[in-house]
Amino acid sequence: MPSHDPPKLTLRERKKREARRALAQAALRLALDRGLENVKVEDIATEVGVSPRTFNNYFSSKEQAVCSMVVDRHEGMHEALLGRPESEPLWEAVKQAVVEQYSREGEPDRAYVVRLRELMGQLMLRGEFLNAHAAVERVLAETIAKRAGGADLLLCRLMASSVESAVRVAFVHWFMSEGEPFLPTLERLLDELATGMPALTGAGTAPNPEPNTTTLGEPLC
């Protein structure tokens, strides 16, 4: 299995990444404080100290800027996965890259997540939010293929989709349960995927606990 070091960013590339992230954070902060309908591109640009034209160099709309927090996550996963040891099995490398990303972000704050869910539930953001998740999945699939030495991209897409699903399920479970941390749940789900979910499909499994039928709607992670 070939090893690929994460690409080294030039100073210009780092500055562009920092500027994009600052605009995205400002867009999200203003949308949470004022409501998206009360935020203009000019407001976001002013918050960061740049011109609206600079904003438009990075985002096509305020909706895209708000939802780019999801897209930005792929940068960390991409670099972490390509930086894993060459001898590490693919699934373990993917798991550690994902866990590393969420470990860096820390345990989510419930009050903040409630506000974020309300914002992301707005119709004007739904399309961009789904596009953002699709972009993360696509980049993860391409990174898996590169890490695996040009493996079947179709299978890499399936793997990426499975990982993203595990993240969403873990997040919903964390949100609906009190006191149970997010990361151990995510690690458990990724381990189950890596081994074909033996706890569910293997012989002699213990009875499942009573299912929680409460629905949460479209998960946010």
C-alpha cells in the first residue's frame, strides 16, 4: 500500500484557506445571531474586514458560506488520512483519520447544536447543506482511493458513504442520549463497519435493546 504525505501548502495557500475559514465562521456567527434572512454578504465581509468582492472570490452566496463548515472538515480528514503510516490497514487508517478530526473539534456543545440545527433546518439552506455533505463524501472517496493505491473508485465511494453514515448515526445517538460521549460511539460504529457488523449479523448475538423510535430529522454533523 503506497504512502502519500499530505501536500505542503504554500504561504499563499495557507492565507487563502485562513481567509475562507474566517469568512465562513463570520457568516455562521452572524446567521446564528441575527437569522440568515437578516444577514447580507456586505455584513459578512465587513465582519472580517474585507470587501464583498473578496467574499465572492471564495463563496457564491451567503448560504454556501454558512454551510462551508461541513466542507472544511474534508481538509482535516484528507490530510490526516494521507499522513497515516504506510503499514496501517486501510480501515484502521480511515478510522483514525476520522476520529482525529473529531477529537480536534472536541465534544459538541448541546445548546450550540440546537441553535445550529434550527438554522440548518431553514429551507434556504437545505440545498447547500446537502451539497456540502456530498462534497465531503466525494473528497473522502478520492482520498481513500489515493491512500489505497488507485483502488476501485466505486468501492471507495461506498466506503466513504459508510463512514459518513456512521458519523451521522453516532451524532444522532449522542444528541438523543444524555451523558454518553460522542467519540466512543463513533469509534464503535466504525469498528463494526470494518468487521462487517458481527454484533448484528454474527451467530449467537445478544438480543437487541428496545429500539428508540424517536425521530430527529435530518442529522447534522
